[in-house]
Amino acid sequence: MQFGSIGKSNAKVYVQSTEGIHFSDVAGEDEAKESLAEIVDYLHNPDKYTEVGASMPKGLLLVGPPGTGKTMLAKAVAGEANVPFFSISGSEFVEMFVGMGASKVRDLFKQAKEKAPCIVFIDEIDAIGKKRDGQLGGNDEREQTLNQLLTEMDGFEGNNGVIILAATNRPESLDPALTRPGRFDRRVPVELPDLKGREEILKVHAKKIKLADDVDFHTIARMASGTSGAELANIVNEAALRAVRDNRTFVTQADLEESIEVVIAGYQKKNAIMSDAEKKVVAYHEIGHALVAAMQTDSAPVQKITIIPRTSGALGYTMQVEQNDKCLLTKEELENKIATYTGGRAAEEIVFGQITTGASNDIEQATKLARAMITRYGMNEDFDMVAMETVNNQYLGGDTSLACSAETQKEIDKKVVALVKEQHEKAKQILRENRDALDRLAQYLYEKETITGDEFMHILKGGAAQ
């Protein structure tokens, strides 16, 4: 590093080119695109807005989970706006020398004002925009950088035509002075895509690969529930790699379905040898899940059951796929989910009279759901609508922290145990009543190793195994 360059902003300038990313390349985020399209329109036709007396927001904050396309949307704005676009990461402001971060902010805004109208994009703004806690001995460098950014955003001379975009997945950690109106006036949520959004994202990424005629994106989008745009891009790429491994020049539906499983549960283990007895236990365990799910109303239909071990450590799994995305879940639906999680262990108990370590993930999921029902969803008559837990870092896994006394914690634990126990009993009851179907299905799965939801339903209704 040369001393002449200290304090100079190292923002990368994208001067508009026709090959840039455009809004048509970003799918599944229609609301965010609408908000940003207005900014583009303002940069092209400012008179239209000034005539009414409207002024554009100075700053837009893109918030959402990782992989949803925040940086990509910012690049698309640059691609559409036909104006200079400065891009810098929040961490690049923080230097070894105190005061250099503030100097970089000044330099960045000086360059931006010279090139106005333009867009400045600060990625991962939480690196410099964290709440100032006032404790001495903290990182003063970061605080000075933030203060300088706040001053520049106010600017006495008015930052004409300088629009600031910033991205973060930790909006709750930002300083309130940064998010107040007049600075970052508009928050643009970039959430995980819904069913229609997932379908559109898959189509965008599928343009880059050769597809067979049998590919149905709607089915793939349903199977990939809860995935982000980046994960969907990964799924399409995994499918293309699988086609190459099979010496094909096109991607089939089976490739895409297998690549979803790779993203969820890892690759199939080629050399995993399960003993005959273990294979039988795993077959009954998975059919236990599927049968409990199928016998309950308000449960997602079973799509596929397999007992082929995966690299994630799963010895088998049951894939359930909702017909449509659900925004609300009833108390009954959540209880049924817990019963389904306990179905594997219940089958082991009924058939073999002993239990194995195979249910560890099911236990974790069932406990998590039962605890959430009691502490966050107000689904217990004793606690009524009182929140006993708060969620932190909503977009980064959503850790929870208790907001109650030790005595209440004891009560919660008792209620969680009682709830899971009740659903476990229900699962056992369902399997006892359908013991014949359980044996038939487990035997068929044991022989075939993988069965589809249609085969499962056919045998369950008394049809002969194909």
C-alpha cells in the first residue's frame, strides 16, 4: 500500500455497459424491483417528480436473508439506470489507521457528487453502521466512519442525484440515526421467494443450460420450498453437472429432482454398507413418518421416500411437498407435524420393541416446533398470548432468547414435554391401527430402496406392489 493512496476511496465504478445485469435477469422479487424501478425512473426523468414537488429517497436499505439477490438487484439498478455506479463493501472503510475510514467516506461522496446523477452501493453496511453503544475502548474508527457517513447523507449542499443503496442481513443491529427518515428513507425487503418466484428464478437460471422436454419447473419449485435464489441457482448447476457425469448433453427432470436432494441431504453414499437388520429398521422408520403424515388431514402429501444413505449423515428420509406455499399454519397442522416427526421412532417401538439413534434429527425438529408453539405462537391456554421468547437475527437463522423467569422456564419445559409426548402417543396409535399397511410398505421400501408418493398411496389403498 502506498501512502499516497491512504484515505482514498477504493470504490469500484461500474460505468454503464449494455452487457450489464438488467431487471429482466432478476426474478422472484417483484416488490423490490418495483421500488428500485422508481429510482431508475427518477434518474432518467427527474422533472416528472419535481413538478409534483416529490423528492426521491436519499437512501434505500435492501434487507433480507443471504442469497436472495440484494447485490444482484443493486447491479440491475446500475444496468437499467445508465448512470455511474459506485460499489464498495462496508468492511473496506475500516482501516488500520484511525480516521482513514472517515476520510474514505468523504472521498467516496466527493467522487459521487462530481459524477452525479449516480448511485452509490454499500454492501454489508452493518460492518460500519452498527449501533453506537457509547462504551469507551470500543472501535472508535468504526464510530468515526459512521458519523462521517451520517454527515455526508445530510449534506448542507444537498446531494443532488446521488442515491445510496445499502444491503444488510442484520437490520436490527443498525444505528437508529442511520435508518431514520432523511437518510435511509426506504427499507426494501428482499425476502425468500414464494412458489411463483421460485419458478421464475429457475427459468432464469435454466436459460444457461440445455433442457430436456420433460422438465416441469412448477414441480421443482414446489419441491424446493424455502430455498433462496442463490440455492436455486446452485440446484440448476448441480443438475447440469449430474447430466455431464452421465455423459448427456441435456438436463432432465430427474437431474433437477436429484439435485434438490443433494442440496437438502447431500450426495448418495456409494460405499455405505448397512447391515440387513439396520436397513429393515430404517425402512420401518421412514414408512412410520410417511404413514403418520398420510393418515392425518392437513398434512403435506408424501412425494418420495428413500433409505439410501446421504453424505449429510441421513440414513434415509421422507420428502413431503405442499401443494402451495402456506403463510399461516393452524395449531392442528403444527401438532400433526410434530406427530409426523415422532412417527419414525413410533414405528421402531411398535415393530422392534426397541429404539435407535436414528431419530435424533426428528427429536430436534419436534422439540423446536413444540417450544415455538408455546413460547412464540401463543398456542397454550395457560400462557395465552404472552411471548416467552424473542427472535434475534431474523435473517440469519433466527436464534431465540428467553424473556421469562426461571420458574416460567420450568413450566415451559413441562409443557413442551407434554405436547411432544401427546403427539408421540397419537403417532403410535395411528401406526397400530394401520399395522398391515406399515408392514406392506416397509417390505416394499426395503426391497426397492426408493419409492415415489404415488407408489406409496397405491399400496396404502390396498393395491398390489408393482
